[in-house]
Amino acid sequence: MASLAGKKGLIIGIANDQSIAYGCAQACKEHGAELAVTYLNDKALEHVKPLADELGVADKLCLPFDVTVDGQLEAVFNTVTEEWGELDFVMHAMASATKEMTTSRLVDCKLDDFNFAMQVSCHSFLSVAKYSEPLLKKSQGSLITMTYLGGQRVMGNYHFMGPMKAALESCVRYVADEFGPDNIRVHAISASAIQTRAAGGIQNFDNLLKTTEEKAPLKRLCTPREVGELMAFLAGPHSQGMTGAIQYVDAGYHIMG
């Protein structure tokens, strides 16, 4: 029997067919889940809609969601509530920074830029958690987000996003504690460097990919689909005793000095 048969999940953050969120959606679908997905804006819709169709997502459950636009967060969860009334899992895969942040030193980062990156990359997780809570409570479900090793270590050219991921990981632990009494599990997945659209803003990213592949014990990079298989496990019934931790899909890169 498929591990997610009969389960309903919301996947936030698909940008295109290279997205980690899409790899997660594929795995969840193949494990039997019914999905709702979001897209950032009209420009992104042309890339996301064909993927949503492939995943069997109903048109009314392919929803616009830009956390910086008032009302869109509430609209997503209102629609999900009207259609399903509950959720078994929610995947949060959102992060962003301004272009200026990617090229400046962290100490030179403007407050508005820093706040924008923190809003999209970290506080959005708290917002999603708040609106997910009553829906997940009904099914004792799971809330899952994406992080990266740069939140724990200094990684070349990741300076602009490192503090955001560090804050996100701390939020995962605290939300896991707050949601624990209702048996809602909260997880973070730390993936290896993967060539996605979001990663395109990292300077010398090709060098980071090369270094990761050379240093990782498995001597390779991981794929969005491999991340998705772990996400499906964390969303399913076989991980009910787990919460609050960072789980790695990085070919072992995080253990290396």
C-alpha cells in the first residue's frame, strides 16, 4: 500500500520542473497523496500549471501565493479549508533575497533588503505554520520546510542567506515544541547544493556544486527527487515518532570538515 494513500498535502514553492518542491510533489503523488500547490505569480504560472496538471492537481487547488501580497496567504488556506477541511502535510519551500544582497557583504546589507529576505525565507514559515495548524491538528499531520548547511556553517558566497536559514532552523525547533501537544510534527530537510532557479543567485555556484560533489562521501550531488523521498517519509505514517530535527539529503556532505 502506498504510504500516503488517502492523504492530502499542500506543496508551497514550486517554480519549475527543477524545483526541489516539485521533486517533493512527485514523490508524494507517487506514494498516493492528493495535492494542492501554489505558484508565485502569473509569470510563474506558465511553468507551474503543466506540472500541476501532471500531478493531478485540481484547477481550483493550483493557487497563487506571494507572501508579500496581502491576502494571498489567507486565500490559499481558505480554499484548502473549503475543499478539504483538513491537511495531512504541508511543504514550505520558500526563500528569496534581493539581488543587491547577493553581491554585498553581510554587514553592508540594507535593513529593507534584510527584512525582505527574512520575511520570505523565514517568517513565511511561521505564517504558514499558523494557518496550517488547525488543518493539521485534525489529522495529526506534518509541517516540513527546506534549509541548507549554510545556516550552520560559513559557506562561500552564501552569506546573504545563512542568517535566514539559521533563523528558520531555530523556528522549526520552537514550532515543533509548540505543536507537539497536538501531535503535529515539524521537520526541516537540509539538501545538498542543487541546480535550481533559486540557486542561480549564489555567486560562483558552479564551484559550490563541484566542491560538494568532491567532498561528499557518496561523491555525487543529490536530486530533488531524492529530497522528495525523504519528504514523503516525513509526511507519512512511518515517521510519527520524529519531530523538531534537521534531516539531511546531501550525500553525507554535512559530516565533512
